[in-house]
Amino acid sequence: MASLKIILRKKAAPDGTYPLVIRITKDRKTSIISLGHYIDEKDWDNKHQRIKKSHPNSTRLNNMLSKKLSEVSDKFIELQTNNTDTSSRTVTNAFKSAKDGTFFKQAAIYLRQLQERGKFNQHSADAPRVERFREFLNGSDINFQEITPVLIKRFKAWLKGTRTITERTAINHLVVIRTIFNQAIASKLVDAKYYPFGKGGIVIKFPDSLKVGLTIEEVNRMEQAELDKLPNHARNLWLFSFYFAGMRISDVLRLKWSDFQNDRLFYTMGKNDKGGSLKVSSKALIILEQYKRPNPKHDLVFPDLEKLDNLTDGFTVQSYIKARIKASNEQLPNVAKAAKIDKDLTMHIARHTFGNISGDKIPLQMLQKLYRHSSITTTIGYQANFIHKDADDALDSVIGV
């Protein structure tokens, strides 16, 4: 068993007072937890580990000392019960971490880490989701043990009852709570037995989403449409994405001239860092010719990110990419109108269009490579949105053509 004792440290502060600390000793090793209070040496009863009545706030401070000592003792017992390392340093670190053990303190850490890693898109999506959970709780913080399956179901119902959102949007809110809960478990701030997700709790399952792409005829009309400068640039970005198997537009905007070698494009997907190369088609070359210019800033093919002084700040780059995608999406209705396309047209639809036109013509293993999916299961699920032949044949066999 560790020895827990409140002591007055011998090193005085500039004003002559001494700091109160909890000293943890185990296996002849010690660690210290500061209590954040300083008193005169004459006011300390070392034998009974109490502040003497000579101190004006002795009663209040002694209650605080008893509470803190009890909390450290409880943390030690919890670690011991869970067969966790109970060295003095581990107990100290676990107690210090517990001060940040509420949901919104951990949420702040989670969001800060996203920002530090340059994950602007995820940060901009998850920060409002955290705030909606705070709104549901009337602005108060909450311990992880209090986040039960019942509470989560109430939160989901509250979301749908207070705003017009889809099932997928509601589920995305629960995913954020789950992610932060997992972070707390990994940091040993909460026991895994309180985990409210998975078997016996809340099972997160995303609803099927409808993915609609253009037909090859609609793509042909888009290629041939007469357009002004801004819609033409939006069309070029869209088509360039489509010509390279639905490359994500965020990757298109980052492309550099040095990525093109020997009539091939070599690039690494930003989402999962998967690399590879693709043949540069004659249609893609026609677009590239439109953007050749002397000394392009940062060696960028497309000029959208040239306003930035450098491309090393991932958070700023992603933020600006989001703005540029929005600007292009605002031009795509003009493209659709000129091409006589009556479908909603966005940059991401280029990826769906490649899936729609490829259908079941390309083997799944090759599609996995083209899409840069980490798992063939992801490819199967994605491509299932665009393969209709078997279902159509089954229907025709019953009701006729």
C-alpha cells in the first residue's frame, strides 16, 4: 500500500509561506501533488497533518485537505482494483489527469489536438457537435460515468426535436461523444465498464445514403458546354477529379507540376496517405494546358491556393481549401444549366459519377486501387450504390420488361 501524507514543503515562496502538498510514497519512491495553497510554517501541525486554528481559514482549508487526501486514496484503490500499475508516479499522474476527467475538458483537448494536427474539416464539423451536446446539458459539464445509454438516446431525440437534421447527422454527433469517451478510457480517466457504446449499449450504425452520379452522356454535355471564365474553372476542377477516378477535390487543389512525370500523375491521397500513380489521359492534358504559366507559386497546377504564403500549416490550408470548394460549388449550377443537367452538381459528385459509370465494368480489386480505399469492404459498400443490373434483372424476371 502506498503511503499518503499531507506535508508542508520546505522550500518557501517569495512571500515566506510554504506550499501544502500530498506526498505519495511506495517502494521507497515518492511523488508530489500540489494542493495549490500556501501557509505560514507556524500554522501547520505536522503530527496531525492539519492546519492549526491560528490560521484564519483553518476549518475550510482542513476540509479541503481531507477531501483531496480521500480523492487520491480513492484513485489508488481504483488503480489497484483494475490491476493497474500503482507506483507513486502512476497514482500522481492518474490523480492529476482526473482533474481534466470531465467530458467537456476532454472535448477541449480533443478539439485542440485536431487543430494541432491540421484537421480543419474534422475540427469545423466536430466543434459544433460538442457545443450541441453542451446545449442539451444546459451548459453544464458532465462526468463520463453519467453518460449512459439512456442519456445518449435522450440527446439524439432532443437533436431531432429541436432542429431539422437527418439520421446520419444525428449519428455523427454520437460518434463524437464516442471518440471523446474512448480518449478518456485510453487516458485512464474512466473505467471501460462505464462505456455506453457497443454490445449492451448504443450501437452506432450509419443509415444507407443515396449516391447519385452523372451518366456518360451528361459528362459529355458538360465537356462540350460553352462557359464563362469562372464556371469554366469550376468545370475543369470537376472534370479533372473525374478523369482521375474521382480524385478528391482537396487533392486536386494541392497538385503540383512536379507530380506529373512521364505522362503519369504521382500523388498521395490526403485522407489516408495512400500513394500511387495514374495515367494522364488526353482529356486531362487539355485541361493542364490551360493552366501552364511561368513560375507558378508553390509549383501548384491550379491557382486556387496561391494566395497562401506557405502550404505547411495544414489547418490553414484545409480551411482555405474548404472556402475554394465552396466557391467552385457556387459556380457548378451555371455549368449544369449550360450542359442541360437537371441533377444537383457539386465537386464530390465527380467521385460518384466515376462510380456510377464504372458500375460493374471494373473488377472490385482494381476499383479499390483507383479509389485508394484501405479495405475492399469499403469499395464493395461504395460501389453497391451504382450496381443495379442484378436487381433490375431480378425485377424483370417477375414482372417482365
